[in-house]
Amino acid sequence: MKMTLVAVLAALAVTLGVAPVAQAGPTIHVGPGTAYTPYPDVEGYCTIGAVGTDNTGRLVALTVGHCHQGAGTAVYKVGDAGKGPIGWETDVYSRNTDGTFTALDYAVIRLNPDVVVPSKYSDTTDVVVSTVGDASLSNMGCNHGATTGKNCGVIGKVDGIHLQNWAVMWQGDSGGPIVVGETLVGLNIGMDFGTQPTTFYGKITPILADINAKGSYGAGFTLVQ
């Protein structure tokens, strides 16, 4: 009896020993307002505006071009850098010269689906990005930046490829979304205290058109739901 029991327990041990070990799935939330950096050991970061997929099914994020470092550069979520990169910069971007606000200013990041939990929700405020569209004068536009959080102001100027409103922003907020309700209407690109209203955004529709024209990462961008 004793030997039989030992044999049974040994068989169970062998059976349990060869059972596959469950692998951890994606754990890093990335959405509108997420702070990211290519240099996790150095102060400074920018903000992600929206997350979606392109027409080949790749998981991508939209942000600002003046934060772009170079295609293939790994980027990390601030506060979660120890878990490894959330993605890599691509060669799809347009950089506006600092202080001029005369050109499109955006960048596409290729996200790593093995670690990223993509979201339309901010993980620090109630900002949600559900649709994409255009803003009109007098709309209430709310931006979300990793430094200042959620700030709202009336849109006082719609001019070509840009919007302007009275919401505040600061260093690190660049790339974050401006929404009207849950509609993404632009990406935060900076402030000019000599203008009225003071805060500038790149309109999302010209940005997406330029991304589509490049026909690479981000083309056919569709928001995650």
C-alpha cells in the first residue's frame, strides 16, 4: 500500500512537472496622455495623443514630431521603464521648427503588442478618444498632457493646419490629444505667449492625410475601441 501511494504521488509529480507555465500577457497601459521617453535614465518626456492600428494591423501611437529622435529608437513608458520598451519610433514623422508653428508636427510610434495594453482611455484623467474629426470655433477643447493633466479652453482660432485655444500646457505635454467631447481634433504642439489664444495644436485631419500619403506606418489609422 505504501509503495503504491508513493508511485501515485510520483506519477502526479511528473504530470505536474511537465505542465506548461502560463506566460504573462501585455501589462503596460498605453493611451491618450501616456508619458513616454526614449531616454528612461534622463529627465524629460513627451505625451502620446492616441493609439490605434494601421491598415496592415500594426499597433501604433500618434505623438508630436519635435520629440522624434530617429527611426528604430526604443521608447519607454515613464514609470514603467523597467518593464522594457513599449515600442519604437518609425520614419513616419514631420517636425515643425521650434517656435514657428508653420508645419505639420507629428510622429508615428510602432507599439509592441506583446507588452502594451492599448486603450482609448487616459490612465490619469477622464479624457477619452473614441472618434476623429474637426473642431469648430467656440467648441470647448480639452487637452491632456503628461505634465499638466487635463485642461480645457474655448477654441478661438482654426487656421489651416492648426487650432488654438486658451487651455494651458507645459513641457512634456507635447503630443497629447485635444478632444471635443470624445473626438480627437488635434495634437498639442506648444504655446506662444505672444498670440491669442496661446496654445497651438496640429489639426488631426491634415496629420492623418499626410500619414496616409506616406503609405507606411500609421496609414489607414483606426482608433482602438
